[in-house]
Amino acid sequence: MVNLKQVYVLLALFFSLELNAQSVVNFSLKSDGTFLTEEGKSYAIVEFEGKTAKDLYDMVKANVLTLYNSPQNVLNEIESKNITVRALSDVLYSTYKLGSAFTEYRVMYTLVFQFKDGKIRINAPEIDRNLEVRASAVPIPKTFVSLIDDWYDSKGVVKKKKQEKVTKIESQFNYPINYLIGNFSKQSNDTETEDW
């Protein structure tokens, strides 16, 4: 039987073969609801040799326009210097208990990209405190921290049985970051090529 560590190594290898940019940005979810890099920083810097700040800005803006359904509603920009994306996440967590309500949790998040010649600084995702709750009965308000609180032990380490939930949330924020800086292509069900 393949263990979880082997799966992560295979996924990392697969993604590394598909990359266009210099490196993959990977923020980890912490027990207090913040995200940090492996080095413990609240930002990542990705270098793009030979690209101007304007080139990098244009690339990220073009990718925002293709990734989000209503880019005009999520995009704020200072041309060639800064792009901020504020959007609603996909479903972070859902529950259904027999005889009770179905509940889904989403959250508003902010991604900030800053540009200089040859590099992009990406701030860690900022998550709103309160979750967006959709339920088939009266929704119970919940904060992001209260959602993830029991997924970590008292030392802030992810519990083994909760690792899949933490990984799902991390990927929901790391995927758009990496897509926007050119690391991944958009996931699509359309297998036909367009001839235009």
C-alpha cells in the first residue's frame, strides 16, 4: 500500500515537470488560520530572469482574467506595481448529518502580488475571519479558526486524521497563486481544441 508521503513526492515530481515559472509557491496552513512558507515567512519571492516588472504584471493580470469568472469583481491593481485579488473560495468544508442539515463553508480571501524587474513577491493568503455559511437549515455562524481548530494538536501540528482536510484547504489557495504566476494551466473539462 502506498503511503501519503509517497503520494506527495509523486505529486511534487509531476508538478515540477509541468512548470513554466521558476518555482512553485507553497504556503502551509497554521493552527491560527494564517499561512506561512516552509521558511516561516509570510511572503514568497519568485524570480523570473529577463522579465520586466511590466511583463510580470501583464502575465498575472492576463491569468486573473482567465481564472476568475468575474475578474472585474475580484481585481484591484496599480499598473506594473501591484495586483490584489479578493475572491470567494470554493467549498472549504462541508458536512451532512443524517436527519439534519447540509452545510457548506467558504471564505473570502485576498492575494497580493507585487512586481519588480525579474521577480514577483506574493504575500501569504489573507483569510477573512468569518466564514460564508450555506446550509439547508438555519446556518450556524463559524470563524475560519474555529473550523480548523480541532485539526491541530496543542503544539500546532496537524493531526494525522485531519491532514487531508488541511491539504485540501492549502491547495485551494496555493493553486490560484501558482496559476496566476504561470506555473499551472487552468483545469478544464473541454478536451476539444479550438480552431479559430
